[in-house]
Amino acid sequence: MAKKNKKQEAEAVVIEPGKKETEKNDEEEEEEVEEEMELLQVDVGDIIKVKQILDETVAGTLVSSEDLSAYGDKVQIEEEHRHDNIKLFLMALACAFAATAQFGLTSDFPNNRLWLGVCCASYFCLSGILQLITTFIDRDCIMMTKPLKDPEAIKLVKNGGNQEMDKYGIRVRTQFPRFSEFYTVILEFQGKENSEFVKETWSVGQFFDVDGFFDEEGLMIEIEKLYQRFEAGKFDTEGGTEAATTKSKPKSKKN
């Protein structure tokens, strides 16, 4: 009996560390889940932050989602960075003029007031140009993509209904008016006048709960559906209906 008791005690000693490790792993997993949830929680009263999260999710879905296209990985969407690079260059140049005026020319004032005036004028001109670009060119655009280049992808998309994705990139526009609960995403051709488009509007309450937790996956699924409509050429009209599927209802006959 004494030997059996010793064996049972030894087994208990061996089992207990394994249980502790399992409990620690469970606690770590719970902490990771809690941390992820905290990162996706925002104050729903902060309209700017809410729109920022929605816009980032829209852009991220279009360039990185594996289920974006109806044709899978055969169709890849690439972001166009040229426009953003031009704005960054103008910003950097404006900052260079400002820094030169602030730190490089103040020691010998007023002898170098001419160069100081040139730097100040250049800074304000470049800042004005950037403001004009934001107001009249960018407007509600959050991202632009490149036209399709892969021959197989072009063939698949053209057979699916969209005939111009090899000529034009996609201009992604979002709208979230002040004091409104509705968030709108518009996909249209970049650089084409009177471009065809697809449009969808959702209540932000569909993606945020009362505590501010964000349903990122839910929005990603909706954006994938919207893009696939664009890819299939099922464009909307100004009235908000799909141009490719609009049909008139037959009139009922009266006896």
C-alpha cells in the first residue's frame, strides 16, 4: 500500500506541471484576444477616427484580400502611388524652405531678408498648391489603383463583363457626411470622364456595436461584394440601381 501511494504521488507531481502549462497557454490566448479587441475599439462619437478606420479597411481589402476577385489570385489589384509621391515631394520641399528660413537665415537678419522672403513665399505657395490638390483633385478619393497588366487577368475580367480595367485604374471614393450615420463607398474608373461606377451605402451601426468594437471582417465582405460587381460590369446608374440588371416591370392587364 505504501508503494502504491508513493507511485500516485509521483504521478500527481508529473501531471501538475502540464496542467499549469495548459492554464498558462489558455491565459495567454485570452490576453491576446483581449488585446486584439482593444485595438479595434474606438469612440463611435469620434467621426474622424471612425472614418479613418473604415477607409483603412476599404483600402486594405482592395489591395490585400485573398477573396477580393471572383477569379481568386489570378486577378491582383495594385495601388497607384505616383499621385501620393508627388504630394509627398511637395510637402518635403515646403518643409525644406520652412526649415531654411527658420534655422538657416535668421542669424544674419536683416542682411539676408531677400532670401528669407523667398523661402517664406515658396513655403506658402507650395502649401497652397497642396491645398488646391486636396480640395479640387483628391476631394473624397482615398486610393487609386493601377490598370490590370497581366494578360490572363485581363482576359478573365473582360469575359466577365468589365471591358476597361486594362485601360483605367480604379478610383476609390468614400463619403461620411458630418452628423450622418451612413458611410458610402464608390468605385469608378480613374481618369475617365463620366465614368461608370458602383456605389453602396451602409449604416455604421452595421459595423460598430454600442461599445465601439469594429466588425472588420463584416466590412471586408461587403467591399469584396462591391468590387465583384464592378469587376463584372454591373454598374449603377445615377438613380442608384444596377445598369446591367435594370428591367421594367410588365404592366398588369385589366379585365
